[in-house]
Amino acid sequence: MLNQLVIVGRLWAIKPDRFILAVPATFKNKEGVYDTYRIEFFMKGNIAQNVKEYCKKGDMVGVKGHIETHNKIYAEKVSFLSSSPRK
């Protein structure tokens, strides 16, 4: 598949049909600080149920997905890499 992406980051927000991932840049900006990008993924079916049930803000996840029309990014597979301590 040509239209494919893989991104690793921390969950910034979880919404009913999508989640937002915070991904740090690999280089520093002019001020010498690493920027953080927020990328929104849309979910369907079991992926949405699993993310809502097993993940919370701050958890590290890996996402495999694809871009559809109007620059919407859909998650095809979410791997739970680590979780932050439960309070």
C-alpha cells in the first residue's frame, strides 16, 4: 500500500471517534527546543473500543494508518507500547 504511515507518540486526548497523539520532533527549533506536533486520528469499530477501554491520556502508543480524503488520517492498527502509572 502506498498510502501508509506509522507514528509513535503519547495520547493527548481521546474522543468518541478519534484520538490525538502528541509526537515530538526529531530536531530542535531556532530557540533550541524540541517542538511537539499534535496529530488527529479517526477510528472505526474495534479500534475505537479498545483505545477507549485500555488507554488514557499520556500512554505511549504506536499507530499504523492511512490518509483518506480531506486529509483525514484513519488508524488501522494501534499498538499499546507503555502506560503511565494509574492514579
